[in-house]
Amino acid sequence: MTAADFRRIALSLEGAEEGSHMGAADFRVGGRIFATLAAVKQGYGNLMLTPEKQAMFVEEAPEIFIPVAGGWGLNGATHVILAAANEDVLLGALRTAWKLRIEKNAKVRPRRATTSQKPAKRTSQGNQSGLHRRGSD
């Protein structure tokens, strides 16, 4: 497999979009990364897995999957050796990372407004948006 194959398969997953993070292509669903081509120069694609899923992939196919070095790897980030993978294996691995990201997105609260956004207007009572402050009922 090649980086182009990795990209094609990642983008075939429902809702997947390509972005860029620190100059490297990444693949997101719901605005969050599930895979990258950050180590493509070394011949790797990267998957954002859980440590448990990573262990399963590495145990089943150590010639294809290796943990990313350091803390990222300890948290589940996993290299896919592109030249060693076939289409079915790569699709299954990317689908696993994509599904984990969707599940995690469903558990995470929406991001809070950034400081560049205007605060809610104050009402005549002095509280925001006319809502009662906690304990003022």
C-alpha cells in the first residue's frame, strides 16, 4: 500500500475529511483526528487507537503494526507499515480507528466557545441571556 491508498481508504469512511496538522495530512471525523500521514517519509501511516486495540493489532500482525515511540504510542498511536499492508488489512485498521473516534466523539461534550467569540448579551437583571444564576432561584 502507498500513502495515496491510505488517503483513499481513509476518505472512503463516512464523514471522513482530510485536514492538516503540523504540516502533515490528517484524517478526521467530527472534526477530530483518527489517522495521519505524519510519518509517511518513514513509510508509515498512523492510527489513533486505544492501547488495547493497539496491542491486538501488534500481536496479530507485528510485521505491519508497531506502536509509535514515546507517550503517543503508550496512548495507542500506532504506525502502519504501508509497504507491508494489503487493502483489507488497511481498511480494517482505518475503520477501527474511525469507529473509535466516532465513539469517543459521542462521549465528549461539545467544545466551549473560544475567547474570540463575543460573550452573551447581558439583560437588565445583569445575568447572561436572561438565565438565572445558580442559587438565585
